[in-house]
Amino acid sequence: MNSMSAGRSSSKDKLSAVDMALHEIRRLILTGTLPPGKPFVTQTIADQLGLSHVPIREALHQLEAQGLVSLSPSRSAVVTPLRLEDLRSIYRMRLWIEPQLAALSAPHRTSVDLARLEDEISETFRRPMTDDNWHSHAEFHRQFVLPAAKIWDMRILHVLWDASERFTRLAFDPVNAPDTTIEYNRQRHVELLEAARTRDPSQVRRTLKAHLEENEAVARQRLTALFSDVEATPG
């Protein structure tokens, strides 16, 4: 193997280790093994997962960028406290904005736009699951409010999407999910695509509203079990 091939192989192995660390640390957070607000030592996590310190630290940097953990110079970390009150506020604003923009976009979508949405669904649910799947999922929802969404719409939505991703990455982590769950979530996005194909504003608005409401309900249910100090409200 030449040095260039070796470099590519090494990079691929490194990426796989980081992806594994990302998913495993999220699982530890979701199960409460790493509870919110309690510091943990990164080397301890590395030992538990049988990985070197490097991919663990890279994974934690990504989780910090997503707002899920906070890192200290002493190589310790803490799970960032998340509140269900914040989840409700984030989704309330998304429900005010996204369905309306998607409805305004509906009549103007081209066949190329629809094909792009279909491609993003394929990438979102492509196996094996890595962090790239989340990027495709985010791109699908970005495309779904175009072309109606303008500069300030997108600025506001990106803040909301980044904020909600802290919750949805925990609630919908697909790595250990059964195939039936993956297929169910894929079909939910196919329903959005089929609504977009009708170019009917009312149907697009209604379908996206139901999609977001279900996301919020599932995230609230999963996270209530994780953050026992937060009381969920019905609705």
C-alpha cells in the first residue's frame, strides 16, 4: 500500500472511531449513565469504550459544538443541562414559522427541487449511520422551506434548528434503533416529500405541522425519562 492509500485508510479508520464515540457517548447520556450537570473524565470514557483518547476528545468537541456537553481544560466534561421548557419554546416557534414557509414554497417547487428532497431522504437514512446522516436531515428541512424562505427567515430558522438539534440528536439517535424504527422515520419524511409533490399549500402546511408536532412529542417523552428533575406537561 502506498503512502497516499495508507493516509486515506488511516483517515477512514479515524472517522469511524470518532463516529462510534459520538454515538456511544450520546447513548450514555440518553440512558442517564452520564447525567446532566455531573462532571466525568474523558479518559474514563475512553477506557469504557475501548478507544484511544484522541477520537473521544474529537467526539466531545463535536458534542460541545452541538451544545450537548461542556469541556474544561483539565480534560473533564459535563453534560449540558437541557430543559423541556426550552424544547417547548423551540418547537412553538418552529411551528409558527416552518409550515407557513413550506406552504408558500409549495406551488413554486420544480422537479429538480423535488428530486433534491428525495436525495436527501436517501442520504439521511443511508446505512451505516454516521454524523453525515444528520447533515442530510438538516439539509432536507432547509430545502423544504425554499424558495419562500429569505435571508432573515433562514437566519432565524438556523438558530431554531441548531437549538432543537441538541434535543433531537438524543431522542432520535438511530444507531441502536431497530430497522422498523428507522423505516418508520424514513416513511415520515417520504410523507413530507409526497405532500411537496402535490404542490398544494394546505397539504404541505398540514403535513409538516403534524411532523413537527410528533417530533416534539417523541423528544419530550424520551427526554423526560432522562432528565428526572424536569416535569413534563401534557399536550
